[in-house]
Amino acid sequence: MNSRVYLDWNATTPLRPEVRAAMLAAMDVHGNPSSVHAEGRAAKALIERARAQVAQALGAEGADIVFTSGATEAAALACGGRALVCADVEHEAVSVWCDAGLTVDGRGTVFVPEPGRSALQLANSETGVMQVLPKGLAVSDLTQAFGKVPFAFDWLGCGMGLVSAHKLGGPKGIGALVLRRGLDFLPQLRGGGQEMGRRAGTENLMGLAGFGAAAEAAARDLADGVWDRVAQLRNILETALSGGENQTISVGKGFARLPNTLCVVTPGWKGETQVMQMDLAGFAVSAGSACSSGKVRASRVLRATGFDEVAAASAIRISLGPDTTEEQVLRFADVWRAARARHVSRAA
């Protein structure tokens, strides 16, 4: 029996059983989707079914869905070659393409004076803090919010959105760029007419089948109130970790956050040290965005929010999922508090 507890759902999620089944079934669809014969048409039908599933789950029936290798590629397509600005709280897949021009307050709220030339995430992967997207926004990273909080792309008012399958129980290596109909971008991969001529290359049938199944299942979970239960667990854990000597700060507490995300700062107790201690104790947590892990540095997200260098280097992110139990979060709280007590004792 595996006694480890996985509390890093914002980094990636376990593969859903229905996703695995869809991907296995797609292995038997051997036609090329660009071929006109029956085998090719069957493969093409699988892609269009996945497109419809993703569009429905996103509330994007009035938009175009362009499948990509993930949200990082979608960000490059949406932001590359455009004069966009963003804040330092954006994921690096977006910020690398933008100028840093937007300011952030102590709550993590980003001010967007010119939406039409700005990129703004709907939810932050490290803190869980949610943003109110202004109408006319150019690009929004929807990756962490998709499947966890209710929204409809058609109502958001932004031009383009980024999503990824592996954040909602789907496979890694597949995502999508969502575009308000009538908008376009400069393709980066040329040489074929796939994806409406916007992204060349034979499609990843297994990944797309998994993405569609994951999106459909995620929408069902959201409608069934699964994430409301997760939010209750997050609140239980937040209460269990608060207080005590060297008081821990819960980032974003009291403001709109993802239902599963808890970012805690214990100034002077390095985040990477906490991650290693918890890993040895059987718990998987992180010190920030998974794409930045392994880099020993203060969180630029927390620095942008107003934390000093020491505090910003002393954060961990705990992210829960539908499979997380109350027993697991309370057990984590006990182990983490004991480790904090040892840290405080050594620092005294």
C-alpha cells in the first residue's frame, strides 16, 4: 500500500480512469485524420469530438479551439510577436513574451489600464488568487481555473485563452489555444493544413481523446459540487496550519482563490527545505510553480505581491484534489507543525 500523500495537484494531476479508457480506445484508431477514407474519417471524428468536449466544458461554443502541445505552446501562439504587457504574477510561459508593465497590490490583484494590450491570468498557480478579467483583455491564462471554478470563455470578454489537459486529470503534452471567433495569430508550425491551417502536424489522437474525456469529466465534477468539498478541506488545513510561534502567513486568505490552493509563508524557513522535509515524511508539496522548481530563488509572484526576499523564499504551495481526504490533510498538518516547531527551536 502506498502511504504517500499527493498534495501537488496544481503541478499536475493523476490521470482519470475515464481518460485512460479513452486513450486506450484511441490507440485502435489508426487512420490519419487528414486522409479521406473511412479510417481517416474515423480519426478526424475523434478529434472533432474532443474539440466539442473541450469547447462545452470551457463554455466556448462560440470560439475556435486550436489544439497544441500544451498551454506553453498556446501562450507562445497567443503572445508571440505582440506588444503585450503583464504583471510579475503571470506564469513564465506568458511573462517571457510580455513586458512587465502591470502593477499588483498586496492582495495579489492586478491593475489593467489597457486590457487590449494586456495578458492576465484568471487564477495564480502559486497562491490561487483569482483575478476579475476586464472586458476586452487580449490574453488570459485559464489553465489553473479550468475545471475548478465556474466560468464561460464566451462570457469572459477576452480575445484568447490558454488551457492544458494535465491540470484536470488529462494527459501531459496536450492543450489548446481558445480564440474569440474572428481573431487569428501567426502560425509557428507550417507545412500542413491541420487545425484550420493554424498548427501543422499530424494530430496526437491519444492525447486529444484524453483531453476531451478529461474536460467532460471535469465539467461534471464542477456541476456536482466536488470542488466545494475540496474547498472545505483547504479551509480545514488552513486553520490547522495557522498560528503558533514564527506565525505562518496564509497568502490570499479572505479573498477569491482557487478552491484547492493554499500558499503559506513562514519567514526564515526556506520553502525548498520544507518541500524536502515533507517529501521525506511522505507528502508531495511544492515551493511554487512546477515549471520553476529546482531553481533556488524567492518567488517572483510573492515579491510582486509585496513580500520581502526572505518571506518570498519561505513559501510552500499545498494544492488538493478530489481524491484528497480529511485524514490526509490533518496528518499533513501534524507533520508540518512538528517540523515547524523544530525549525523554531533551532532558530531560537
